[in-house]
Amino acid sequence: NQLGRLYRDLLGKSNQMLAQVADEVYLMVAGLPVLIKPSK
């Protein structure tokens, strides 16, 4: 529904903004961390 899509879009945008300023970013897949953005 429309509210669900808005929630998904806002959550995705906030996650992107947080990832931009984070030193490292991990994606959790089945309880296992996958490094997406390594520290410099």
C-alpha cells in the first residue's frame, strides 16, 4: 500500500545517508556480516 511504500523509501534514504558518514558499513545476511564499505 501507499504507506508501506513511503516507509520503505524513507528508511532506504535514511540508511543511505547514514552509510555516507559511517566509517564502515556492513550488511547482515542470515546473521553473517558482509562488509559493504571498508574503513579507509
